Amino acid sequence: MKGTLLTTTIVEKVSRVYYDRTAKDLNELKPRDKVQVKPAGLVKGQEWKKGCVIKNHGYHSYAVETANC
């Protein structure tokens, strides 16, 4: 059996094919849109925080405020 059959490159390509079957692009978020954010160091059972988008910083990057939403 060749060692190249189990390389990470092949595994990544196969994983992406299965993921992409049902994945779809989401609409861009706008200021004041309500979101939920994952707290740093999230542990099992801990809840995500509610917040509002403040500013769009480019491709899938946003400033979010969790205090006054």
C-alpha cells in the first residue's frame, strides 16, 4: 500500500467536497443586525452571547457590541 494514499491533502479535499454539498454563502451583515457570538474560551454548556453588528471590516469580519443591544 502506498503511503501517498493517506496524505492530509487528499483528506482535506474529500472533507471539503462533503462540506460544500450543503454549504451556502450567507448574506453580508449590516450595522444593527442581531447576532450571537462565541465567547473566548467557550466550554461545553456555556451559552453564546447576544450582540449587534457595529461595523463591517471586510470579508466575514465584523465589529460586534454585546453590552447595549
